[in-house]
Amino acid sequence: MKRFISRIRNTMTQGLLVGTSLAFGSSAAVAQDDVNVRFSWKLKGEYAPFYHALNTGGFEANELNVRLGEGAGSQAALGALVQGQEDVVVMPAIFAMTAIQRGMPVKLIALYHRRAPVVMISSPENPIESPSDIEGKTLATAVGETGTAYLGTFCAINNVDCDSVSLIQMDQGARVPSFLQGQVDAVTVYASNDLPLLEARTGVKYPSLDMAEHGLAVPGMAVVSSDDIIAEKPDVLKRFLHAVGESIAVAKGNPETAASSLIASWDGAPDLSIVIAQVQATVDAMHEAEGKPEGWVNVDDIQATLDMLADAGDIEVPRPADAFFTNGLLSN
């Protein structure tokens, strides 16, 4: 009888141990690292790969619990990053580089647009078709707006008299309506965001001056993190970038799928066809370095940007190019 009771006790103990082991193993399997992500602006087609990873389990498969949040400009996004409120921000790289040049402890950890797809649009009745055409024109501008923030550089490169150009300062959201109402002659927009939206809504094919083709080849969409987070959470950031890279591959092969994933999280989204056009323009502007993972930062691109800014007088003595980025968190 004692032996029987002993065997029962042993069996119960083993069962408890197995159950406990499975419970701990299950907990470990679903453990996820939190990642707070802040965009520099409101929802747009450029962000589709991030939402595709979120809504199709890409982040979860990489053991990440990712929160994506809209933004209100690059300066605010960077401020939240250095204050520890965010782990990464998604923003135009040129503004991050300017901040790094001034001593902000952040770095590019992925660069998806070596050249920001920024165009200057004008009316068909008063077109701007070459850099010199902006002389005497009025342009809408706003704090943190890529195209006009470096207009002085653009003018210097193209020997344009910038003093003859009138920049009308306004809220970011008022720039395009001001152009449509004829209050300004031109406005700079992203081909991957505003342009497909405007042309679909107005039925107008706007003359577009590609600013990158005329020398303003500033780096665009990038993922930025702080030096502290890079040091503290390198594995988390690696998994995050890996998941984003997988979603970018989906967007390149099937923009409609990525656009649908974005719309699932976008209240008041435009028509699917417009978002698909935005996603298509986004991936068309991505140029992957041969043999390198998506987001790889080419030091020559960074140096060329620094040289351009220095030649235009926007910065005096640039920091070394490798102080602006790290490729150490990217993997194939």
C-alpha cells in the first residue's frame, strides 16, 4: 500500500514538474519585446511596410510588440526619441543628419530612400519646368518641410537667384490648400504621398520638377534610434529592421497587399487605388545596394550630402560621415 501511494505521489510530482515546465516554456515562447515607433508625420503610403508587418504578424513573428504612432514633424519626433519616449523614429534622414551634426546623440540605423522623392509642383498655366523658373515665384513653406528647408542649397547648386523667390511661411497642413487656391505659385510635395492624392482628387496632371534630378539629392525615409537604445537593445532593433525588410519585399512585389494592410489601420484613408499609387512610388524610390540588406547606408551617400551642405554654407565643418549612421543592426 505504501509503495502504491509512493508511486502515485511520484507520478503527481512528475506531472506537476512537466506542467510547470510547459507553462514556463510557453511563456518564454510568447514573450515579446516592446518597441515604440514614432513617425515624423501623419499616415501616408510610405509607412505601408511598417503597418504590413504589424497587421500580418511580421513583428510578432520576430517576438516584438510594436506600437506605431503618427507624428507632428521631425523635430518633435527626435525630441521624443532622445527623451526616451520612443525607441525609433521614421523620418527624412536629412533632418536627422542636421541634428547629429549639431550634437544630438542619435544615428541612422536604416536608410530606405537614398534620394527623397521630393518634387516641386506648379500649375499648368504657370509651370515650373527648370530650376531657373522658380525665380520671381512664391512658394509655400513650413517648419520641417524637406523641399524648401534646403531651397538655398538647391539655388546654389543651380545658380538660381533665391533672393527673388518669396517663401510664404505657413502651417504644414495649409501648404497644399494654399497652392490649390492659387495663393502661391508652387509647393514641394512627396511623389510618394501628396502627388498621387492631389492628381486623383483634382484630375490635374501637375508639372513636376524633380529636385533630386537637379542636385538636391538629400537622403529621405530612414529609421533613426538614439545612441542609448542602440547600445541597450541591439537585438531588439535587429529584429525590428528584419521584420520591416521582409514587409518591404512584400510591398515591392505586391503594392496592393501592403496598401491594404495600411488601410486597415487608417481611419479616413483615401481610396485604395491612391494608397497603392503612394506605395508604388515609395518602393520605386528604394534602391537596394547589391548584396546588402534593405536599408543599408552607403557612406558615400552620406559624405556627398555633407559635402553638398558644406558647399552651400548650411554647415561649416561636417562631422565624419560614419558618425551619422550604423549598419551593424541590419541583416539579410
